[in-house]
Amino acid sequence: MSRSLPRLSLLAALWLAGCAGDFGVPAGRTVIRYWDKWSGWEAEAMRAVVDDFNRSQDRIWVEFSSTSHINRKLMLSIGGGVPPDIAGLFGNTLAVYAENNALTPLDQLAQEAGLGEEAYIPIFWEICNHLGHLWALPSSPASLGLVWNKKIFRENGLDPDRPPSSIAELERINDRLTRRDTNGRLQSIGHLPSEPGWWPAIWGWWFGGKLWNGEQMTMDDAGNLAAMEWISTYPQRFASRDLLSFRDGFGNFASPQNAFFTGRVAMVLQGPWIHTFIEKYAPAGFEWGVSAFPTSDPARLGTVTLVETDVLVIPAGAKHPREAFEFLRYVSRQGNMEKLCLGQRKFSPLREVSPDFFAKHPNPHIRTFLELAKSPQAKRVPPFTLWAMMENDMKQAFGKVWNGTATPEEVLRQVQNHLQAELEKSQHRWSRLAGILQKQWSSP
């Protein structure tokens, strides 16, 4: 496949090229355009790091733009030959960009800068590599854990500092915390796998399941089936119609009506960003804790979590890749990375973290999220181009089981057959491109 994607019209190319202007750039600087998906406080945290970089030297000027719909706009700009020099993406999209020849390999630039895997928590370096090449550097990461309402635990005779350590214990606590009104309608519950419902594809991990084995899909393996059977117990115990009515009463995640903040759900699967929303929307004095989400077999499975990270890439066709990498290297230095992650309320992806970082961090549980990311059982999404399709398939499968319209066996067999067929198509396509692209990526 050619490095150039389908060409855009001249008008579109000119529009993309003009997304960021050169106003206020000091004379003699090489201008580096940087697009990122962040907005709000996350964008402001990166803008502060960009400003520091621009003040730190007199050769390069980074222009930072908060860019909505970045995936669509970035692919258009690459296809039109007018990409930014740097882009901020989600790590789980790297395979799509790399296999479409839309990124600049960073191997040589990183080697010249003396930057390697020894600087990072292993899973974050792993996320940034695909098909034997380095495509990105991590920026701000996250992990998932069980977040629980300590006040609700205490009020129901439970130790507020002792979360469930197994799925079986979670369900015992769930039963204890479930409340109905005089008409039998659900008013509150301990845990609900559909709240917030952002990770339907990975529940099998907490039951020992795998999504693929490196060559073939394994969506219907025993662990994934056990997870789907666990999910099926909810409509059996609480009735699908009652669950639907109960959840219809929840407010938006980013609002005071969030079911976790109002006490309607006592335990949720969440990441470090939850602290920011608790500060903004939860009642004053809200008490909460964080631990590993329990597994079906703690002795065998250990501490399981999903780990993700935002990443910085240099798009294919960028005009100033070396200058762009100089900024990436700057962000990767400990003090600058900690400033970024502190501003974004995340933990650092670097192995070395200063005591000052934790002392200043507003999230009282940030160490727990960091330790979860270091777990030997910390997992990433599969490094292939089918991840979005897998998410969609499993979301539909979850819905069918949740609504009682299909059995766990049926939905997982359907997902397995569909994704395996798509994987074989993807592997066949890649087999025709691999030699050409690998040779190109390995060229100096």
C-alpha cells in the first residue's frame, strides 16, 4: 500500500493546512503543528507543557490545537498530504494507523535520543509497539479498578475499608445492598455490570478468559463464557424489565444524577478520572475507595485490570519529524511528564516517579491505580485493527444476554464466528502488504 492515502480536493487540503495559524510565532523558529483530542482541563494541562517547551529553547515552536473528531480529521490530513507534525491518539487505535501506513516509525529517532523501554512501565511501552516497530510514546495512562461507596458499606454493616475479593463475595454484597420499594421496584443495588457499560468486551478477563491467542479469536473460550453466564444471572435475579426501568432512572455520567454519586449503585468499574467527576458532581464528603476489581478465582487469576494510555505520534508525511520527536522526548522527561499527568489527574507511565508527584496529586487513590497498571495480569486490548468491531459485537452480545433474548453460548458463538472470519480477511490483506511495508519502515 502506498504511503499516500486517497488524495483530497485542493479546497479540503487547503482547509486542513489552515487549521492552525502561525500568528505570534517568534522569528526563526520551525513551527510544529500538534493536534490532540483533549479538551477542557486535559487540554490545558498539555498546553502548559507546550508553553514550557516553547520557552525552553529558541529553535522550535509547537502550536497546540484541541481537535474534535481527530481520527477522521487526521486521516483526511494524511491523505491530503497536509498532516500535523504531532497528533495525540488513543493507544488502542495504533494498529489501524500503523497497518494503513499512516504513521512515522519512531525506532531510529528513539534510538538516537537514547529513549527505550527501560524508561516506561512495561505495558505502556508494549502498547506503543506494533509489528516490531515503535509508533508512539505514551502520554497520560489509566487503569481500571473497583470503586466503591464507603458510606453505603458502613450503613449496611459492612467494613467500609474491605471491598469484595472475589466475584462470589461481590454478589453476596450485591444481594445485601439491593433495596426495593413497597411495590417491588428496584431502588438501589450493589453492583450492575451495565453501569457504566463501557467495557462489555473484556468482562471475561476477570474469569480467566482471552479474546485471542495471538493467531485466532477465542471469544467463546471457557472464561468468556463464564463471564457471560455471570452477566445472565442479573436478568434472572432481578428481571430484565425491572433492570431496564431501574437504569432508565439514572442520570448522565457527568452529572450529580450519576447513579454512583446518588447511591443507587454502590460499586462500579472505573478509572482514575472518576476522582475529577466526584469532586465536581458527588455530594460533599463523598467517601470512596479503590481496589482491584475482584476475579472469579483470586488465587489463580491474581490482580486483573485493563490498562490504556493516550499516545503521541508523528503522522506519515509530517514535514518536521525530527523536531516533532524533540518535543515527544521533552514530554517524556520525568518532570514534564509528571506535570502533564498531574494536570490531567492521571498517573505517570514512567518507571520512576517522584514523591512530590504523589504529595501534590489531588486523587487520594492515584497510587492504587498506578499499582494496578504494574500488575503482571494488567492487560491491554488486542493489538489488531478489529478492536472497534470487537467492541461493537460484544456490546450487542451483552445486550442480548442482558435482555434475555439469547443465551451466552449463542451470542459468543456468533461473535467468535464473525470475528474469526474478519480476522482471516485482515491477516490475508496484511500478508500481501507486510513485506513491502516492513522494508519501508526499516529503511533509514
